[in-house]
Amino acid sequence: DAKTTQPPSMDCAEGRAANLPCNHSTISGNEYVYWYRQIHSQGPQYIIHGLKNNETNEMASLIITEDRKSSTLILPHATLRDTAVYYCIVRMMFTGGFKTIFGAGTRLFVKA
Amino acid sequence: DTEVTQTPKHLVMGMTNKKSLKCEQHMGHRAMYWYKQKAKKPPELMFVYSYEKLSINESVPSRFSPECPNSSLLNLHLHALQPEDSALYLCASSRLLQGNEQFFGPGTRLTVL
């Protein structure tokens, strides 16, 4: 089972920041939080990941709470092309490595 | 080259047919994955290969048979599928199994009649 909980859908006005929350209260100390998005009928696309520090790249910022039980993905200036399903994932450990289990995701609608 | 390619893009097959899906990457990644995605659902992990060896089989029925002939190629052989197996089949790769981002292909849309 996925270890994350996300709202099923959110709206955002074009040009504004989109803040997508994720709860992962059972995360273990060495498990990373990953974010992917999937635009309709395409394969998922990696956005960002982090362990406990906040992270930023050219696409987004990731804010992880100090207790690591939740995180927020921030798209600073959303565009219409950011309309997609956003998946927050905690990679689960197994013998030999990690596996990626997708949760239900948040469907983000960016409106003009 | 930072691309994962999948062929064919679309496949229609009958329940008695045998077909194969192909996935290829030339990024030097040593972990490769198959996912199945039904409409309006998240991708579900099926198989994971690490260094051409099967690491994870998520209790997938034997009518799906994966194969990793070399570090760049991943196949999914299909035989005696059911209509409920109709879905988007996604391939992904990552540098190693232990971490790193996964790069996904565009998927093969499979319809079983």
C-alpha cells in the first residue's frame, strides 16, 4: 500500500503558486519523498525529491516538515501546461533496495 | 540520450495471441521497471530488474513474462491475456535500484479483445 495521502484535486490560477500537500506520517528515517507528475496519456515525469532538507530545482520547491510527516510541493508560477496528476511517493524499502509505490495523486487544474 | 522508448505505442490482441512489449534505454541505467496503469488510476508496479536480474515480482499472473536480455532492453511477453488486462503499460529505468529518479517511457496502450 502507498504510504502517502493527498487531496484528490486542486485548482490554481495561472501565474500563481500551486501548493500541493502530502501526508506521509509513517515514513521511516531513511526513506525519501519523491514527487512525479503525469500529464494526460504520457508517462510520469520526475519533479523533485528530498530526505529532510528543503529542496529546490528549476521546476519546483519541496518543503518537508521537521518531523518529516508531511511535505508540500510548490510550483512557483503555475502555467496551463502544469495541469496534471501529481504523485507524492515515499519509496518503500525491501531487501535489496527500494520500490516505488504510487498513491492516488492530486489532480491539479491550472485555470486561465 | 535521456529517453526511454517503448514499442509499440498501441497494441490490440486477442485472448489467444502471443505478443511482446519492448522497452529500451541508452542512459547506462542498471535498474528497469514495468508498471501497469488502468484508466484514472495510478501506475502499479509489476516487475523490477536490477543488473539484468529480476528483483521484484509483485505477484503478477504468469501470463505476463518479463525478460531483460541486456542492460539496455526490457521485454514483457504476453500470452493468453484477459480483457481486464487492457491498460497502459509503462516502462521506466533508473541509474541504480537503491535510489535515483526514474525515467518513464510514454507507454504502450494495450487492448485485449
